[in-house]
Amino acid sequence: MRKAGLGLALLALPLCPAAAETPPAATKTHQSYDIIREGSTIGVNTVDVERRGDTTQVKIGTKILVKVMFIEAYRFDHDSTEVWKTGQLVSFNSETNDNGTKHKVTATPGTDKLDILADGKHIEAPLTLRPASFWDRSFDQQKELFDPQNGKRLAVQIKDLGDEKITVHDAQRQARHYKISGDLSRDVWYDGDTLVRLKLLGSDHSVIDSDLTQVASLPADDTAAPAPAKKAGKNAAPASAKH
């Protein structure tokens, strides 16, 4: 009887929960790119990626200034913020000044559609639609993207051209090459999941490259100055350049 009583007493004790799994530490990286047109640097691009649990926030900034005979001929400024949760876009915001023409875009998922508000006009799109920002290569199976500058839907074809050796700022690296065609024309190269080069033709048919210059780790709760930075020798990447 004593043994039976002990057994019943043990069954009545609350079970101790298993130790909770420690969530991964938040991380943040800062990536910088030179935007180069026909051999001359005309701007910079920055990408800040912060990961906290199942949420990823991406901030992208692009500044371009072209001068002809010391006179400003063209200026382009773009800032955007993307928030992703378990692989789904949960918010997008951008502001662009394209040589005096301003654009503002937001995107918010609804029950079954993505609502894009571009310069005051609503555009309905599939929930799976993602911005053509190219900060990582999860776009590679998409048949449609949206322009982060003006919200337009873009039908695209994406071709995986395989691994190539390329030279980025005097450093040779093995990178995966993707060619994007259709409503948007780009060539992009990735080292792992890190964009290292983006190439496009400008409106004047000049060749424009966005090449990774450095990658830095940042405190996850502080977007202040990057620390410590490392040159884009082996493990680095560019962000999206102007369409």
C-alpha cells in the first residue's frame, strides 16, 4: 500500500517543463556598395539587415549624383524599409526622389492580397509578391516582382547562370550569377546569400555596377556607426541600384 500511495503521489506532482529553447541572438549587418558608371563612382548604396527570431528588417539607402563639368546633371535618393516574418513580407515603405520627381510606396498584406499604395494609388497584388530589392536571393523563383521606387508590378524571367569567378574591388570571388529579364533587366551575383555585384544599363545605355565595398557587424539594438568593418575581400555584398 505504501508503494501504491507513493506512486499516486508522484503522478499528482506537476511535471517540470522542459527547458525553453533559447532564441537565437539578434544580429545586424551593415553592407556598403559603390555605384560605378563607366568607371566613375557616382553614388553609394547601403543595406542594413537586422534579424530577431523569425523577424527580419531590411533598410536600404541609395544616393546617386552625376555631375557634368562640375554642374549637377542628375540626382537620385531612395530609402526603403522591409519587414519580413517567417518568410512573408509584413510591411514595406519607401520614399524616392528621382531628380525632382518624388515617389512614396507602402505595401501591406491583407487576408489574401498585398495592398500596394503607390503615390496615392492602390494596386492589388498576390501575397507572394516581393520587392525587386535583391538584398538576398530568395527572389530566384519569382515570375513577378514590384518596383520598390514606384510600386509597379513587373513580370520577370530569372535565369540561373551558375557559378562564376568575378573580381570585386581587386578581390576574386566565386559567385552565383542570375540574369533577370522582362519588365526589369538586371544581372546579379551572390556569394552564398550575399549580393556582391549588381549590373544594369542606365537610361543612356551606360553600364552601371553596384559593387560591395565592405560588411560590418552592428549592435542589434543600435544603428549607430558600424563596427568593425571589413573590406569586401571574401565575405561581403551590393544593394539594389536605380532601375
